[in-house]
Amino acid sequence: MDAFSVQESISFLLTEVCKIRRSLSDTMLNEIGLHIGQEMFFVSLLQEEGATQTEIAERMHIQRATMTNMLRRLEQAHLIVRRGDEHDQRVQRVYLTDQGRDLRGHLQRVWHDIEAQTTQGMTLEERLLLRRLLLQVHQNLLANQQ
């Protein structure tokens, strides 16, 4: 039986890809005044503005304390506002400010540029296959996390 080679494993390669992508994203996001992770927050909130902090944290698969810290920073940067729910004041809903909404185009450009760099040299079929395989990996890991 062959010895398992960590360096040749899919998990090792995924880790390396994620580190490089994170570094690239961090550089590009800093240019528009955001930090890594905050772009996923904006993607989530642009889908459903007025979501609760808990809903956003669950969609992003992050702890509530992490979400609270992120919201505090974004609030201080005047990108979001938190308001109490009109029916239940214990619930905080999150809304983008005009300044936050103005980031949409910049985020789309950053996301497009990262996507282009990530899939450079791939055919449409290869990109679709990679996406399908990554979706399966995502589902596998989520299923084992619960």
C-alpha cells in the first residue's frame, strides 16, 4: 500500500488555493476600504436587506460574536445601520446605508477580477465542471459539520 502524501492530497491543494485567493482578495478589497470576509457580508445583505444579525451569521456560517464585531466595524464606517424590528425590539435588522450600497459596483468589479484570475486558461466546460465539483465538496463538508 502506498503511503499517503499530504502534499498530493486534494485537501492540501484546496488549502493552498484558499490561502492565495484570500491574499489576493484582501489586497483588492483593501483598495475599496473593506476587509476579507466583509465582501461575503455584503453579498448576503444585498440578497436580503433587512435580515437579522442571526440570519446573516447563519448564512455566512460564522459565530454570532464574529458577526457582531463585523457589524460594529461596518457601522463605524457608515456602511450599515442596525434598527430594531418593528414587531420585536429584541431583534436587530441590518440595512445598508447609501454609502454601503455604493460599494456594490466596486464589489462586483473585484469579484469579477478574482473570478477571471481564478479561471484564466479554462474553457467554459472546465469552469462548469470545477464549479460542480466544488459544490459537491461544499455539500460534503457541510453535511459532516452538522
